[in-house]
Amino acid sequence: DLDEDHDNDDDDDDDEMSSQSESIALQMARDRFRDLTCTLQGEKNLEELFDASCDCDGADLEIPHFNVVKASIIALQSLAILGMQVGVKATPQQKERSVSHLTSDDVSNLMQLDDKKWDTFDTKYLKHQVDTAAGIQLLAELKLKRSAQSAFDLMVKLGAWTKHEDLALLRSGFPTRFTNEEIQYAKEAAQSNHDPDEILGLRKDLRHLKVYTIDGEYTDEIDDGLSIENVKKSDGSTKKRIWVHIADAERWAPFHSDIFKVAERRVTSLYLPTGSVPMFPSELSCDKMSLRTGRDSYAMSMAIELNEDGSIDQSSIYITPSLINVNYRLSYVEVDQMLEMGVGYFEEWELGALLDEASKRRNYRIQCGSTEGFVPQPIPQAEIRVVENEENQVDIILDVETTHNSGLNQSEAVLNTDTSIAETFPSPLSSAFLLVTEMMILSGEAMGKVKEIFESSARRVKEANTHLPILETTLELPYRTQPKPDFAERYQELNILDSLKNKGYCHAWYARRFFEPVRMKETPLPHHGLGIECYVQWSSPIRRICDLLVHTSVKQFLRRHRVNLLMEAGRSIPESLTALDIGCDIPRPVASSQNEKGLYTDYCIEKRFDGAVVNYRKGSGFLNAARMVQKKSKEYWLFEYVRRQIEESDVEIVYETTVLACIDPRRGQYAIYVHQLGLEHRYVSEQGELRIGEKLWLKVSSVKPRLGILTFTLSSLYGGKSLRFTPAKS
């Protein structure tokens, strides 16, 4: 019996040592698979593979066992990198460019797993190097095919990935989740009571205004609101003053704060069919930052008045940090219904008034040559949502949406010298969409004009107070500009475009060749695509880091200017104001210069703060990657939607398509538009030359969502041709 008891004691000791060694193996694996899976559960499943990695004494892990764990981690990381390459179709040069944004000066030695904390830079480095050697070796050891598809299948089998894993997202290097530390930063920011704009008396109380927020039904981050009021002018006339309220994200994420750096690492929010990948943790972005109903919210509010022709009255522009209270949170559908039923013109007359001002603005922009006039009938695009159903499977919801459906045909205007021809501009499909779009474009143009207004006022203060250490007050903004199409040099192409004016989507497709890319400049230049004099994006600071930086620059200017005015008036500078709040050292009054009225005549600045320069171009590589991720994710789910349609139908699925243009006459390749899918695609003709604008009935010949493959062939219906093109029987 004693021997038996002794044996049991040995078993207990073995269990205890095993538990200790398992905890060390798990500790080594902890966070090593961050951003290598799209879900936290997938990450945990990989970590849990190390529950029984060693059987040695956990208090002093032996080198051979340590190396085994380390090699296993590296092999799984490499396997994930290999699996991400499924469906990648690119030249070596294109592949290199696609990961160029993942380089960092802060990359450490990835092999030092024993003495360093794993961070996002390490994962980005893995993806940048695309080192798949260890993953290929692992597949060989398991006697599996050494391919990206085998790696993908194994990652699914291990529970790390789902069969619908977003590989484009993983390849991009975007963080797929927030760390516990980042979430803590968000919680701390939400509790912050430090408000420099309140300290300096800059924040205006605008809670008397009725504020509407209008967003998509599923939007969680509410970053813009609208108001309108009638104001009496000195001449006795009445004008409408538009207020655009943008969430004051800088109030919660000041420049170079911990939570700001969280957003800076992401650059932008991603909007995918499966949901959003936000720039800020939802604990902050969907709560304190958002303009929610029934409570006071911090905002940056801009007032604008329009001239009769729809242009901006520059003297009316006013921008201030504010405190607002949102009255109504509405969806686009609800606003459209309120306008159609008349509610938006009576009980909620402000909605009708905002729509009138938006329509005036739209007509003005069209007259100035905006895209709406150049492309009167844009090509509708698919919007896809993926939702989980009751069986823990996913359903795909497809909507085909149009942004606008009207406007002056600019090509005709250029070709036709008869200026007496009257043009009409029918309203867009959604009045609510028009209203919000025009107000955001309006505020972007007004922000572009702010620089001149601000700096003019600042110069007066500087010139009148040369004896004081006046703070530098210049405002640098990222102006987005688009050159005007060069019609004079492309008259032949313009004639072709004009010949397509009655062919709807064909005209819209061909018109794209005239569009120049949008560039970012440091000086205000016209944005001809929008038909406005200048343009600065600032309406989405919760979703775009560049917009947040615009808020930072504007607010630092306002704060410095207020400090300059305080010095001009001989006042003291609030002690609670910091150098980070204004982006430079703070002047302090010289005590001996105080006069009998308690005012100061002299100030000094101690040079302690190095300053922090706002860089609008930082992270531009991630912005380009974001566009590709959103495109690829949408493509995958659209192709999956088609695959399911084909698989679940007992009859032939037929798609109506329009021939948009000939892409490659030698191969007979055409650009087509698939109406039911809102999809522009490529099709190789099986019947020789096709007419532009011709209707075809096609069926799917092959669809492989993971590989990005979707091909069509002629349907048996009407021989693949639309009835309208079928000769009538005699």
C-alpha cells in the first residue's frame, strides 16, 4: 500500500510539472498569432495547440524543449503566411508593392521569442517578408501537398480560420482586433476631463439648435449632424444659415496621446461585407465620440450661408468647438419617407429647408462642371452585407445601388455651341442621400476657404503686437484637387463620348477615361470632379486619420490664436493648458510686468517643447491597401453569392448583361455590366463582334470565389440574346 501511495504521489508531481511546463509553452505562444487570423477565437485555437508542448519541469525549461516550442510557433506563423497567398494573382513586382506599406524601422529580431514582447510590427514584418519556408517544411513533414491551398485547408482544420477567412484583410497588415492595452487606452480617454477648448473659452454652447443625424441603418459611429436656422441680416432680410456638426474626436484623442497612436496605426476604418474594422475601439468611437441622441455631445460646428447661385458666402463661414444635443437620429429611408409624406416641410421643416439648400448647391456644382453633370447616368454598384443566421451559418444580402441619376451632359455642352438649349436636372434617387452628400461637400469646400480667413485675422494680431512673443499661427491643410479634363487635346475621344450619350451605362463607362486622379496638395486648388474651388476632407474624424489630423490642425490654430489674443489683452494664460494642447511652448506672463489694473505687458517662453508636426501623408500606403482589401472582400462575397445561387437552383440561372465597351478586339474581350449583380466584369465573346450597348443573356460557366474566378458563357435562353434584339417573325 505504501508503494502504491508513493506511485500516486509521483503521478501528482508529474501532473504539476506538466501543468507548469504547459503554462510556459502557452506563454511563449501568447499573442504570436495576432493578426494572423480574423477572429479572436482562431487566435486562441492556435495558442491552445501549445497546451501540451512539453513534459519537462516548468521552472527551468530545457533548451531543446524551448527550441521545439519556438520552431513550432515559427512553423505555424509561416503556414499562415503561406495560406494567405491563395488566390493571389500578381507579378513579383506587384507583390512587392502590395506589401511595401508593411515595412517599419521598429522591426526587432523575430527569433528572440524568449526575451521580447510580440507586437504588431513583428506581424507586419512577417507579412512583408512573405517567408513561407517553415510552413512548406511543415506541410512536407505532414505529407501534404506543399501549396498555398494545402496551408489554407490545414489552418481551417486547426480551427484557426473559417472557410470564409478574409485573406485580403490578413495580407494587408491591418490589425484585426484591438489589444487589451488599446481597449484600456480607449476607456481612459473616455474618462478624460481635460478639454483645452473649454479651458480657453472656445467651446460654444449650441444646444439650442435642432440637430439631425442621417446615416445608414447599420451605422454605429455617428460622426456628422445637420442644423439650419433663419437669421436676420442688418438690411432686414432673412437668410438660411446651415450648420454642419462633426464629431469632435480630437477632444477624446488629442494629438500623440496613447489612443491617438492606436488610430494612427490603423489609418482608416475598413468597411467590409462582414462588418467594419474600426480605427478606434468601439468603447470610445460608438459612445463618447459619436453624436448620439438624448445627451450632450462634443462637436466641431461650422456655419455656412449660400449666395443665390449656390456658391458659398465666404464672409459667413464660422467654425468652433461646440456642445450640441442631437434631437433625431434618422436613416436615409426615414428621411426620404418624411420628405415624401410632407412631414419634412411642416413639423420638421428643417429637413425640407436643408434639401432646398442641398439642391441649390447641387445645381451650382453641375454648372461648374461636376461629375454629376458629366456622367448623368452612373453605373449602379453592388452593396453586400453578410449576416449570421440562426444556424450559425452566413447569409449574403445583395443590394444594387445608384448614387445619382441625372445632370447636364458636359460632353454635349462642349460640342454644342447653342447656348439657348435648356437643360433639366432631375433629382437623384434618394433625397436624403443628396441632402447629406451635398452638405458634406459644402463643408469640405468651406474648410478649404478657412485657411485664408484664419490667417488674415492672425496677421492683424501679429502686426499689432510686435513687442509680444506672438505664437506662430499658420494653418496647413491637405487640399484634395482634381484637374479639369483636357477636352481641347482629346476632341476625337469627346466625339466618341458624345455618340454614346443615349447609351446610358456605356457613356458612364467611357467617361471615366477623362477623369484625372485626385491629388493631395498644400495649397487650395479646384476639385473639378466636385465642381468646387477647393476641398478638404474633415467630416469623418472617427473613421479617417487624415480627417482627425485636420481637426488637430484647426484646433491648434484656434487655441494659439486665443492665446495670442489673451496676451494682446494682457491676460494670464490658463495654467491647465499644456504645450501638447497647442502644439508649441506656452507663453507665461512676467510677474514684474503686471500693472495697476492687473494686466501684463510682457510674456516669456521657455523652450521646452520640441513640437509635433502634423503629417497628412503618413500612412498613405495603408490607405491604398484599405481600398484593395475592401475591393477584394466585396468581390469574394459577390462571387460566393453567385456560387450559392447556382448551387441552390434546379434551373439555369440567367443574367441580363449590357455590353459596355470592347477591351481587346484581338481576343474579343468586352467590358460588360451584369444588372442583377451590380457587377462590371470581363467577357470573351463567343459569337464574334458585339455591338456597344447590346443586351446579352449569360449564364455562369465557372465560379471559384477563393481564387477570384467568375466566367460567363451564352445562356440557352434566346440563344443568349435579348428579345429586343431578336428579329420579329414574319
